Amino acid sequence: MNIKKFFASMLITVLVLSVIGGGLVTARVLFGINLAEEIVQMLDKTSSEKANILLLGLDKDRIRADVIMVVSLDPKEHTINVLSIPRDTRVQYPSGRYDKINHAMGYKEPEQTIIGLVKKITGMPINYYCEVNFEGFRDVIDILGGVEYDVPINMHYDDPYQDLHIHVNKGLQVLNGKDAEGVVRYRATYANGDLGRINLQQDFLKALFAQKLQPKYISKAPALLKELNEHVITNFTVAEGTKYLGMLKKMTSESLQTHMLPGTSKTISGISYYVYDEAAVKNIILTSFGYPEDEAAKLKEQSQGE
């Protein structure tokens, strides 16, 4: 395993570990084009050095997207920006019907539908698509030797239907794969429900990134690749990952920035939704993600001239 393949695998591992949703069919090809052509056609060709990856985690029955994130790689700035989209976000489907975005996987042509919805919300191109399951998440955390994390509250929850049993006490500790899964999936006692879980997920991702994106883990690369082969569906290839090697080598723990889709929780017709703020979304996409790219370039020039 050479250093290029190692850094490529670590990049994909970080991206995969960003997704902390539930069950999924296993991958058929190692980081190859194992997506249907109809899905690939929905994705945008990269027009610059930057690349945006839509990451999904699905529930046990694969009909709801529990976790939706857009990861934006910028090798010029040596940054990774992650935008979390709450699963209850209210969107208008192509049929004209309003529904939660996490229901998209239950619609006809689910992958194409959710790609289109995320593009509409963010105004960003989506270049790559990635799904991962929890078994892979658990195994990769164990391969990496666990993650040290300060669990903020006692987490105890049992859901026999999902075969989910969470029993983790608060405090600084090294989480193994099973406990890490429980921590990032827990939401039972958060006052703000899924938003509290997203905040913890982003904090956990930063801890993982800071601890594990280091050359000393090169010996873990073969095992990581095996796990990712079994649990990932994506069109992001190892060959494409090599484009970002220089970026990885220059990154620090501060290079990863996480963001929440701006909005508020509202009840509409008796249903609880997360209603995103279009103006605030446009601002965060412009200032943090750099789209539209021409506007972002002008804004950067103005800020440098002040």
C-alpha cells in the first residue's frame, strides 16, 4: 500500500464516516461507478478543482434518509466544508407536493429525487453520490482503534425494531465501534430532537478527523479498504481521490468546518417540519462553500481590498 493509496483511502474513510445513518445494501465495486446510469446523469461534472459529495445514511428499510450531508472539498484552500441537512427539512417535490426530505427514498427514482432536491436547496452542483451503512461505520472505528470522545450526557435507549441498543454513560472515554454508533444515533432526550443529534455528529466528526487523519494509520489502509468495499455505494473512485492528496497533507484539524442548514422548526397542518431560510442558506453557501463561484470570487476580492 503506497502513500498515495493510503491518503486516498483515508480521504474516503473520513467522507464515509461523515455519514452516520442506518442500513444499506453493500457495495458491489470498490469505489467504482456502481451507480445506475440514470443516477450518474443527475450528477454534475466538476468544472473546477472543488468537488461536492452528497452523503446519505438510510434507515433499516432503506426508505428514509436519516442523515443527509454535503461535503465540499476545496484543494486550493485546503478545506473540507460539511453541510448537514436535517431530515425533517420541508421541500417541494417535482409533483408539487410538500414533504420531508428524508422521505425522498420512498419516492419513485429515489436517488435522482434526493439529488435534485439537495441541488435545489443549496444551489450547489453535486458531483458525487455516496451511501454507507452502520456495519461499516462500526468496523472502521474498531480498525482505527476507537475514538476518544467526551460524551455530553448519559445515553440509554432501546429500539428492538431497529435492533438498536444504546448504553453509553457521559464522560471522556475511548468509544469502540458499537458505542460510537450509539452516540451518533442517539436523540431520545435532546430538547431539540434531531438538531441536537446533528450537532453531536458534527462534533464527533471533528474529533475523528483530528485523531485519525495521520500517516501513522497507514498500516490500517488494507483493512479500511476491505471494509469500505463491503459497505459503500459511490461513484467517487480511488483514482479521483488522488486529486486531493496534496490537500490532505496540508490540512489540520481546523481545516474541517461543519455547518447546519439555516432554518427553524415549524408545525404545518399538524406535521413537524424544519423550514429552511432561503436567504440565510444562500449566504452560507456563498461565504463558506464558494457558490456561485463568480460571486464568491468577487466577494473575496472585496474583503481582501478592505
